[in-house]
Amino acid sequence: LLARRFQTQLFPSISSSSRSRARAAISSGGTSTGDNNNNNNRLCEHYKMNREELQSLSCKMNGGCSSSTPKLTEEEIEKLLREYPLWRRETTRTSVITRKFTAKNWQAASDFFSELSKVAEEEGHHPDFKITNYRDVEVNLSTHAIGALSMYDFILAAKLDKIPVVYSPKWERENIKE
């Protein structure tokens, strides 16, 4: 049942052979943290998922995050961050990825947070976020249950990147490369 759910709901845009490998990775794993970590590593490594493929996943896969959620390795994090030009790791907080931007005005920032809240609630994975100076936005993703980064953080980052944002024209010129 899990393998069927995995195939039809979590990887609709990935080829059937890749879905078959995903089913094998999930069905061959046990329930211990080590086995789950191996499954997570296999998924990340074998499928070389890009941002669009991660958008098709759900943070609720495998029951959502818990204290047994597999942590990503440094190598996996660096590889994934290359797919996310708007997200950074801060040197003092390596277990968090952060997206910062300046919205055009208060309403644009508020609209982004409204959409972020809908996506986070739908996914069951909730970031820390704040607004300062009435339009400076900061979003921090981390899997709180493990105090580290997991695939769920990158799945949510991919979904948050799809939310339209009205940036400050100056900030957009200086930070968004077409």
C-alpha cells in the first residue's frame, strides 16, 4: 500500500522506472532511524531531484517529520542548495536554510506570508518567518523535530519558491538574475 501511494501521489512527474526504484527503496527499508536514513539517502542520490521534482512531493510522505526523520548529509545539503538560488545557509546556523528579500510594500509582504501559511499548513511542515522594517521578509526552514535539515525542508522551499512575490524594484534588480 505504501509503495502504491508513493508511486501515484509523490512522484507523478518522474518516469515509471524511477518510481519503481523509489518503491524498491521504500519497501526494502525497515523502521529504524538508520534504515530510514538509508532510504532518504537513496532517494536523494539516485533520483537527483531538481526543484520541480521536489515540488511534486509532499512533506507528509512517510508520515511527516518526527524525531526519526533522516538528517541530510553536508554533501546532500550543498547539492540541493545549488538548485535553490534564493536560499542560503548562514554560517552561525548551519541547521537552517534562509530566504530573505525586500517586498515592494507591506501588502506584498503580507500577501506572501498569507500564501506561505496556506502551503505550510497543507504540508504539515512549518517554517519560522518574520517581517521587519515593514517589508523585509525572512523565512527560516529547519526540521525542528531533529534540529537539522531534512528533505522536508527542501520540499517546502521548492513549494514556497512558487509563491508569487512583488519585490522591491531595487532589491529585485540587485538580487534576481534572469
